Amino acid sequence: MQRLTLDAPVPDALRGAILALGNFDGFHLGHQAVVGRAVQRGAHERRPVIVATFDPHPMRHFRPNAPPFRLTSLDQRERLFGQAGADAMLVFAFEAALAGTSAEAFVAMLATRIGAAGAVTGDDFTFGAGRRGNVALLRQLGETHGLAAETVAPVLLDRDSVSSSRVRAALVGGDPGTATHLLTRPFAIAGTVLHGEKIGRTLGYPTANIALGSYLRPKYGIYAVRVRLDDGSEHTGVASLGIRPSFDPPRELLETYLFDFDGHLYGREIEVALVAYLRGEEKFDDLQVLKAQMNVDAAKARSLLS
């Protein structure tokens, strides 16, 4: 799986590719349908497949002060695209230059600079300055450049279109199960394990702490989780996501206790998947009461994950 940008020429082996076009943040069922169709076309036409995504998200460019909303990092998307059968990920740097590119110039770039032979999008895909381009214009302009464009219809689940907005709403509402249904996997936050105050260790629950960064903030609370370490191993656990109201000063973290794990994690990359929401954040004035509640939370998480 190769990661491409416009800063370097597209390798000859990837020219003539079928291009899946979209943001694909979250890579939910609808996104999977678009990339799946591109992979299908690539296999049929014996062409490589490139999935194009945007970073930062266009919304971040136009609304720089918006609260964090990302569902996946670039590294996560690259892994997911590769698992779906793509040969490469192309990252469009969404900055002023790209935002001001006309629809006509954008399609010409796809055909000439990237060398794409075909493009697959969702039916709501827009492009070009002022979002003037739509799927009909993509087909029309594509014909003049020898680029065959097609669209994939929305995927319906529970009689409603699958979308990143639905995923975000489920997570903010404390419903990771619905998010998993839409994503086909649990929502996961990846990051580097930070040194903390080691309070959890004194309570018998040493935690691996990571910052939330640009990820969407799911509902604060306690979760049953599955954790993937940078060596590929997977572990179950229980995690607190929020501002730690029992301690001063408040500090937003994802603090994860791995069951039956004995090792050092500081400085390592981990990915924490939110499987089930157990309860909301609470403030405990007595550490022994907090420890008793942590015992209850851990037992419930073990039961749910077994």
C-alpha cells in the first residue's frame, strides 16, 4: 500500500488507475461501497486502484474553529483502504490552492497529473471552487479527458442513508454499538501513550493514556474496549474517556486499563476501540469509593467482552 501526494509524480505502475474519490472519513458502509466498486472495476479492467482522500478535512479549512470531528486518522484510513483491496492512497492537501481550483481544472488534474482512467464517487460528491462540480459535471468533463466516471448509490441501513454524520451522532449519544453497525467495526482512537500522574497505578489500575487530538469527542464516560498495540497484539480492557472529574486540574484523556497485561507502553502507539458504553463520568471525593466503582466497571467490561 503506497501513500501518494501531489508533491511527487504518480509512479508509472499506478497511472491508468481507477480512482475512488471522496473524503472517506470513518470509512463506513457507504464509503466501503464506493471503494469496493473501484476495486471491482480495477480487477475487471486490470488496472490499479487508488483511493483519494483529503487532509485536512475540507470542513476544517472552511471552519477552522469547528470542534474536533475526525473519525479516522490518515494512518487508519490507509490501513482500511489497503484491507479493502486498494493499491494506494492519494492524499489531497486541502488548502487554499486546492479550494480555489475550478471544477474543470480539478478533473483535468485527475486525468493528466494523476493519470486516472476512471473515477468512482458517491452520488453526493462535490468538487471545485465553490463546490460547483457535481457527479453530472464529473461525468461530462471526464468524457473530454478519457476518464470514465460513475457513481454509487447511498447505502441504506434501517431505512436511512449511512453517513459520517450518523456515526458521529451515535458516538456523541453514547451509542458505540450503532456506530459499529454503520462502520462495520468499532470506532477507534489511536495515539501515543503519554506519561501521566500514575494515580491509576496506586489504585491497582495502571492505565495507558492518550490524547484525543483531532478525533471527535464521543460521550464522556467509561467504556469496554479492545486495544491493538503496535506489535499487532490485541487486548481487552476498560477505559475512561473524558476530563477525569475526580482529579484537579481537569485533563481530557482516554485512559485505558488493559486486562491481564504486564508491560511498558509509554511512547508506544496504541489503538483503542470503543465497544460498549458502561456509564457516564462521575466525580468521586473518596479514592476508595472510586476504586470500588472501577472494580465494578472492570468486571462488567470483562463480561461484555468475553
